[in-house]
Amino acid sequence: MPPLLPLSARLGATLISISLSFTAGATGPPPAGTRIDASNVAGYTEFLDETLVELVQSAALELNVIATEPFPVHPDYAAATERHAGQTRLGSAPGQLEGYVAGRPFPAEPSADDPRAGEKIAWNMRYAWSGDGGSISPFYWRYRNMRADRAERELSFEAASLRFKHRVVEAPLPEIAQNPSGIFNALYLRVAAPPDIRNTQLLIHRLEDDTRQEEGWLYLGTQRRVRRLPTGQNTDAFLGSDIMIEDFLGYNGRIMDMEWRYLGAREVLLPFFRHDGITLGERGTPDGFRFVDFGGKGHCFPQVAWQFRRAYLVEAVPKWNEHPLSRRLYYVDAETYAPAYGRLYDNRDKLWKFAVAAYSHPDHHLQENQGTFVPILDAVAMIDLQAEHCTVLEPRMVIGSAGQKPSDFAVQALRTRGR
């Protein structure tokens, strides 16, 4: 039997550093050092989302362009992708994934001729390399009146996540044995301040079986009791913010609950940058870490740099008629499968919100994140364009599951921490 060709030879691209072949337009892509504002954005519209163009035209924000650099995935994740390439398949019904073991489920370039290409991208987003666990502390959320440029409320959180299955770097491999519920990934949030909602906690179990309803619990600090999140509450405003639980991680819901449509690939500017290469805000932590600043209209936009990168456009249409959204449009980075920004439409199909997730290169962030190969979520903005309001997030993210235990993500742990 002849030796198996490497994945790069079979697919024409490598997960270590995907090769991006850009198509220059009439003006060409903006070179590093370009500042795009209302005076010159007309020359770069083909490299920007239409809503982003309108925001720049209205002087709501400006964009600083830097040179494109690779954000490669971890070599162990790339090796797992190559080892299992070609054996993952979509089931006959949405939400069914067969043969998946580890790595990127569908590493080939999406095809416009494939009617289920959007669904494959959704699975790639779910199983994208983001580490086998991580924590965020502190984690600040600010609610802002965009029209009046005024802060209304600030919440401080601590957060953590743990992958129970498909682990590729940190022991135990490939999964955590104590997992009777079949959890893929667990997500935990606790409010540290303000006092009126202190110790409010959220626990989400994203199950491996997408056809099962995800499990979620809320611990109310004022009542000192745990209650299960009812179906539908994932689409309510979380703690009065502009963000739904379903918005977490780009999309925190079942893949089967959306109709996923691949709309093609574009070469566009995306908020990928180096944390140590931008002007940071004044707020910091005792270890010297400083958070990304926010500016522009209402101080609602991350003040980061933007790179010229390849993105996949994906539309997700809810199958539930009572859903508050009619659709979501994602710009998914082709190298990392991280959702960088997108538009959210209300149930009348009117543009409602614009979301931005900005990623730092891990080797230019905290020392603990260097060598993890994880794009570090460094700033988030959810902007309600109809109400002229925004919620901005400032995380201090650390990748790694050291010190985390499965019991930390059990319902009983909510009660223990709430005492």
C-alpha cells in the first residue's frame, strides 16, 4: 500500500498556516499602516462588510490596518486533523455527526456546490482549536448608551471552560472519564460585582449529542438557589445586557436548531492583531496586564488593529418561529474558524445588532498563552444599532485546564460557591 500523502498535499492547504490567495480589486487591498476613515472608506468597500462600511462612513469608528500574519493551530490539533481526515461525515438529519474523533471535522475548502457546506462550517466552528480549557479573570462587562456616550452599568465576572471530549493537548486524552452526561464542553460564569447580583452564576453543559437539548443552570445569589434554565431563555437578554446566552462563543446553541447556509468566501479585514502592538486602555491588573480600549461612537468599538484575511460567510436561520432573530450572518476566519464579526437581524428581518470579536495572537499576549496556538479573545462588542446601545466585554483570558476539575462544572459546585 503506498504511503498516505500529507493532508497539505491532499487538500491543497495546511492547518499549520493556511495559504491565503488574495484577489486584489481595482484599488488593491489596504497596505499595512493604512487608516480607514470616512474620508477614504469608499476605496476599500470590497474588503469590508457593508454594515462596517456604513459605520465608518458615519464616523462611528476608524480602522487601523496591519500586516497579515499566520494564526496557526496547535501542531497536535493539526496532526489529529490529518490522522482522521476523511472519516467524519454528516448524518442524514441535522445535528448528526458521524465518525468524528479529533481535530477539524471538515478540513477541505468549503464548496458552493455542497448544499450542506454551511453545516460543515458550523461543526468546524464548534470543534475549532480553542484549547482544552481556559479561564477569564477578571472579566468586565460594560453597558453603554451609544447615543449619549455614557456608561450605565458595569459587571465583573470570573469565567471558566473545560472540554470533556476531543482533547488533543492536555491530559487526560482524548477525554475525561467522569462524564456520564456526555458533555463536550462546559462553560461557567460567576458575577463578582456589583453587590446586587453578586454570586449569580451560570453553568452550561454543551452536550456531545447535538440532538439532545443542552443543559443549563442559573444560581441566583439573592435567593441562594439553583434553577434549571428553561427552553427559550437562551435567547433572553442576559442580566440586562445586549447579549443572549445563545451569543456566547459566537453561537452557543444546537447546530440542528439552525439552517446553515454557506454564502461564499471573501478576502476582508478582520480584527486579528497583537495585544502588545496596540495602544491599550488604562485599566489593568496587578500583574501588569492592560485591557483593550474601546472608542468610536459611544465608546462601543474595540480599539484594535485589523488584518487582511480570508473569511467564510455563513448565514444561520433559526428553525424556531418564536426566535427573536430571523438570521445571523457570520464572518468566520478561514485559518482558525473563529467568528470575527457579524450581523444579527430581528424577527422582522431588520438589521438589529452588529457583533465584533477581536483576537490577539497568543504569542503576543500573556506569557501563559504563548505557545498555545489559540487565538485569544481579547475584546467583544455587541452593538444594538436600533436602540443605539452596546455591551462591551474586556476579558483577561488564560488558556489551559491545569487546576480545573470536572467537579468544578457540576451543579453542586454552584451551591458551594454561592455560600
